[in-house]
Amino acid sequence: MGNCQVTDAAAVVIQHPDGRVERLYWPTSAGEIMRSNPGHYVTLVTYYISRGNSETSNTASLPIAAGETVRLTRIRLLRQKDILLVGQVYRLVTSQEVTKALNARKQERMRKDQAELIKQQEQQQKQRQRLQHSTNVEEGVTQVEKNEREKQRSTRYWRPSLQSISEIGS
């Protein structure tokens, strides 16, 4: 009589979209569950307990006790040949939810890639500006040097160039 809690823990728990919870007391394949529930996929649900609200994220959270929340960290889609292990929690999701999640992940990846591309372009632009500025500074230095040389040439005293006159008849 006191062992009923042990048998509950040693079960495969499957959560249906309508809220129904199914318990299986033997390991089974994900394909078998998908065949019995057409249009649904089996996902592995991973939870962890977080203390306090130091982190805020977009994951779903369920209050448990004062200061503690369970956060849904990961939902992993299973293949048909994967075996559902005793003691794990699995969830059935519809194919529409799967496609919506995949599209959202794709959009997020595209946004991230686009942000990285923009960041790289900005860095390249800054490098070009630095390079252009340094070449302008170098050109300015060479221009200053040219001006100095020109001043040195122009500051020489004027010396008349007289042609020698031969003295004839003296």
C-alpha cells in the first residue's frame, strides 16, 4: 500500500494538448505514440527550478512556492525510433505547433544573422574610415613636407645672374 508513489515515479508521463495526462509503465517508442495520436509529435520536456527572479527570459514559468519557479528550458522533438524512458515527461504537440515553432526559430536565426551582418558592415565601415583618415593624415604630412621644401626653395636670396663681360681694349 505504501509503494504506490514509487510506481507513479516509474512511469512514462505523456501530456496531451487537451490537458489529459497518460501514464505508461513500460518503455515504448515515440512512433507508437504518434501512430496512436495522428497529427501529433512527441517532445521531451526538460524543466529546472530557478530560485528568485534574477533572470528574465521568454520561457514559460510556473509558480511553485515563494521565490521558486519552474522554467521550461527545452522541448526536444523526438524521432519515431526514439524510446520513451520511464521517469521522463513527454508532451504531444500538433504538427501546426511544430511548423510554427520551426518557422519562429528560422525567423530568429535570420534576424540574428542579419544583425551580425549589419554589425560586420559597421565594423568594416569604421575600418575604412580609420584607414582613410590615416591616409589623409599621411597625405597631410607629405603636403606639409612639400610646403616646407617649397618655402626653403623660395627663401633663398635672389642672386642676379650676370654674364661676364670681357674687357677689350684696355
